[in-house]
Amino acid sequence: MSSLVPTPRFVEHLSGTVTWQSPLRVSVADEWREVVETFGADLAKSIGWSVAFVGDADDCDVEILQLPELDDEAFQLSVASRTRVEASSSAGVSYALTMLRQLGPPSLWSDETTAVASIDVPCVVIQDGPTYAWRGVHLDVSRHFFDVETVCRFIDLLAAHRLNRLHLHLNDDQGWRVEVPSWPRLTEVGSTRRSSPVGHDDDGVDDDAPHGGFYRASDIEAIRRHGATRFVQIVPEIDLPGHAQAAITAYPELGNVANPLEVWTRWGISDHVLNVGTKALAFAEEVVLYVAGLFPDAPVHIGGDECPTIEWERSPDAQSVMLEHGFNDVRQLQGLYTTRMASALQRAGHEVFAWDEVLDAEVPKGTVIVAWRSVAKGVEAATRGLDVVMAPMQFLYFDWLSSLSPAEPVAVASAPFATTWEKVYGFSVVPLDLDPTYAHHVRGAQAQLWSEYISTRDRLDYMAFPRLVAFSEVVWGTASTVSDFRPRLEHHVERLAAMGVRHRPLDVAP
């Protein structure tokens, strides 16, 4: 019982246990049947069990009932001779069933089927629900591409921790990762670079091996549908006007220089950005609308971070646009993209997210800020009346070192820049110095996995876990102390191992 992660809001331990065997008999309304079928598929994969649907009057092991007064993602769980789950939504039912799996042995999470005759589940009453609506994880598939199978597996891992957003970073200087039929060269040319750095980028060593890949519409649909079964919403990002060298390589007329470019083979930030002409602005609008259409009802992230202005400063055309709009700071040119893309997306019914650099210009009303540079940027956004998702790099960038040990694999920055799981666990979603009257603008938080130094599934596992376990409890809203959390984490890594997660081993407790 001490191993539940995230820890629930209320737990009452009862005496005794309940023994379950296959088939597990479940009574549930038709509208939630698919949720139970997903749960049954998990049991079949891990221990070879099946689920039998029974009517209300029949004997059952688990009864699932609707309780409309509960919040959307909340649930109540009572484990007894007849276990009862109560929820108001499919997500609440799914979270309750996830909790039931945690009440059992780690074998219930096994990636390979192990025959189990019966399991004993402790009798308990649990009432639970999240504090924050946005419990997100960002995955960069641009620097290194991850195929559909790997992304869907990652979705499963997020859902196991009741995280509910996967933000996919779909383009950058080093590769364009989603097919756009009206702009075919984005993937014909822009999806593959000829080489990548080996070791740290500053070492100047390259592998001279092509790296590429992209998603077709059918791939996106497969990822999106899989996310829906796990109640993980997929949030696409098209990052413009910076981070655009791959796009400019495909379509040079969108850039600011005459010499031909290549899909970038370095990490860092390229100085090559979209120009501010009418064709480039129209390109950004058309592409972001097409990609948004692949994700119905989902928010769309328009990037906006790290946009160098050196080419605009040297461009007579950009200077003319500044004069036309009455701009006195070249950084204001980025606002043309922010406004153009945000307005188009909002007209199409999508909520718009952007990195906190867009605060440097006029921010379209309704834009949600993802505050990555610092906690202070989240405070700034909230006090300006904008909703914000907290993602400060000092706490929630999991491409940073996991510790200061010299044995750590290469990461985006060297020591002393490190983010331990203990540091993650100490993060406060609502900034401590934010005026409480603005706290309602904080929707939640998001962890970031940039992939310059994450090139394989195993490295992704290592960099994500156990830090994502700590993060899940923080953003669920039930974090306490490291000393309270560590024993549960020590047990939880047994589940991770059962799932085949090549997580970073825990250091010996001090």
C-alpha cells in the first residue's frame, strides 16, 4: 500500500485481502466498456488473464458505477468482496483501474506474459483526483526521430503515471517530421540530415550517417487514437519562425539568404529563420492549420522560442516591414508570426500554446504560455492575465544530467547543470512568489525531453525515469517529502523494470 504513485488524496486501510482469478468479472455500463477492454488487454499481456463482462444482477468482482458529482478525472475506489469503482468520466474509470493494478504485484505491469493463477488485493478505500488539469510531457522527435511504436509505448508509460498530455515537437533546424501534402519537399528534403554530432556538440565529432524519418497522416492518426485509449491528449507543435533551417532547406524562398542551405547537422540554434514576406507568413499559416487538422479538438503549440534576429537586422525587406508596422524593435517582427498563426488556429477552434518568448511582443488574447526559461516567466505570464503551463528548465528539463556523477551519459549541458529526481520532487507548480489572486492562471506543469542527446529508446527511458515518476506526483498535487516518497519510488521501480523500462538506477540512499 505504501507504493502507490502518485499517492492518493485519501486512503483508508481496511483489514483483509480479496483474491482474484481469471476471468475477472466486471459489471460496467456500455459507455465505459472500451475502458475496461483496455484494462483487460493489459491484464492479458501481463499475466494472461481475461475479463468477463457481467450484468448488474450477476456476481462480479468489480462493479463500475457512475457518480456524476465527481470531478472529471476523479474517482472513488473501494476494494472488498465486491470491489466498487465510482467515477463521472471515462478518464476517472481508467485512473481507478490503473490504481487497482498498482494494488497488485509488479507482475501486473509485465511487458512479457507471466502466468499467474491468482492475486491477493488489499482491502482499501481510496478517494482521489488531480489538482492540475495539465500534466504534460514534451517529446522532441525532430532532433532524433522516434517511430510510431516507440511513441505509443511512451504514451503507455505516461498513462501509467496518470499524466495526460504528450506534446510532440514536430520540426526544427535538424529535421521536419510531419508530411504536408501541399509542401512535399518539407519531408522529401527536410526530414533527413546527412550527419549528426557524436558525443557533445562542442567536441566537433560527427557520425557521417544520415538520420531521418517523418509521420504520415496515418501515423499521426495511429498515435492520436492510441493516446485516446490512454486518456493522453497529443499536442502538436510547429515551431516557427525560428528553428526553421530544415524548412528553408526544402524551400529556400522562405529564408533570408541566397546561398543554399542543408538540414542542419549541428545542435544549438541556427541563425536561419523565415523571412517576414507575405509568402513565408502564408506558409506558416497553411502548414500549422494542416497539422492542426490532424489533431481535432487538440490545442496546438506554435513554438516561438529562440528566434535569432540577426538575418532580419541585415534584411532591407525586414526593415521595410518594420517601418510599415511602426515597429521600433526587430524582435517585434516575430509577433507577426505569432498573431498570424494564433488567429488562424483560434478561428479553426484550436487553443493556442507558445513558448514564453512570445511575451516579448504583443500576445494574442487566449494564448497559453509555456514558461520554460524560468519560474519568473510563468509569474510574468500569469500577472499579465495569461494562462500558463510551468516548464522551467531549471527543474523540468530532463535532457539535463540526472546527477553530477561523472558516469552520467552526455547531456545538453555539463556540470554543474543537473536535475535529480529529488530536485524535481521539490518543484512547486504554483510559483511561491506568485500573488494568489493569479494562481488560477496556472493550469499545471510539463516536463521536457529534448532529444539532441536522446537517440534511442533506452536512452529515452534513462533520461525520463525515475524523474517522470517524481514529476507525476508533483503535478498530481499530492507530493510531500523526499523521505516519504523514496520508499514508494523504490517499490515503483520494480514496476518500471517489469514494463521493460531501462530507467536510471536509484542512487544509494544517504
